[in-house]
Amino acid sequence: MATLRVNPTRMELTRLKTRLKTARRGHKLLKDKLDEMMKRFLELIRENKKLRAAVEEELVRAQGAFGMAAAVMSPQMLEQALSCPKQAVSLTMESKNIMGVAVPVFHTVLKNEDPGELFPYGFAATSAELDDAIDALAGVQTKLLALAETEKTTQLLSRDIEKTRRRVNALEYVMIPQLEETIREITMKLDENERGNLTRLMKVKDMMLEDARRKALALDGAGEPGGQETAS
């Protein structure tokens, strides 16, 4: 593992230890966020699967009803019946926050709440199959919007999950090991310098003691002849 290029000083060691502590805390927070986002993502996937199955089933039913209506009605009559719709729908979008991700929330408002406004034609010249087809399409509208909302939410969450996973991996496998290795090397160098300084101090002390011993011996050797002459 490559280490960071820093000066092996105690001040740098303290700074790196602070960075390591922050990186570990950030890794834990991001890991917790990633776990929660994965939990929400899986719940949305299951919900999306159910909604898609329900929407496809109702669309197949509506398509079948339209097929039956087209079989019993002429193309001109069918086109005329559907050419001037009475009902209108307005769509508004808001956003909500899921684990730091802004996801859409769709709302629909009908121009007229009267159920009779759903059919833009008279019932005398049309078939019951066309009524069933329009009723089926009107019923699936809410589920279609819910499906679009869920799919967009899962898409946005998946992108943020991938970004968060890359950050977690970068911290876990690159940054934290680099900091740990750099701290270990700086600690070893500082310990080695400390041992070297201690060895030098002990060497200087031994040299000073040896010098003092030699001086003491020299003084003793110089004083012995004088002492003998005074005695005689």
C-alpha cells in the first residue's frame, strides 16, 4: 500500500491521526446510509414490480376492449366518438427527500369530477365495449403515474447508491489503509529517531564518565609522588 508523502514529524502524526479518525467516522456514516438506501431501494423494487404487473394487466384489458369496440364499430364512428374529449387532467410535480435524494411526487387534478364527463360521446351510437375500454384506461391512469413515480425514484436512488458505494470503497480500501500505513511508518521513524537520540545520549554520558575517570586518575597519579616526598 502506497503511503502519503508527508514529513515524519509529531505535528504531522497528530494531524494524520485526526484525519484517520474523521475518515473512519465518515466511513461508518456512509456505510449506514448505504445500508438504509439499499433497504429502501429493495422495497421500491418490490413495489415497482407489483405496480408494473397491475398496469400491464389493466392495459391488456383496455386494449382487448378497444379491439372489441373496433370490431363492432366502423373506424369513422370510432374516430368521431373519440375526437372531442370532455375531460382534462393537469399534472403537478413536487419533490420529497429520501436519504438525501430528491425524488418526484406526482399529483393529478381532473378538470371535472363528474364521472359522466369521462365519456365524450353519446351512448346511443357507440358500443358497450368502448365504454369498458375508456373506463379501464381511466382506472389505470393513477397506477401509471404511481409506476412512473416509483421507477424514477428507483433510478435516482440507484445513482446515489452507486456514488455512495464508490465513496465507501474509496475510504475503506484506499484512504483509511493509506493513512494507517503512513501513521505506522511515521511512528516507526519517530521511535527510531528517539532510540538513536537515546543511544547518542548514553554514548555521550559514557564518554563524559570515562573522561572524568581519566582526569581523576591523572590527578591521583600526580599527587602520589608529592605526598611521599613530604613524608620523608
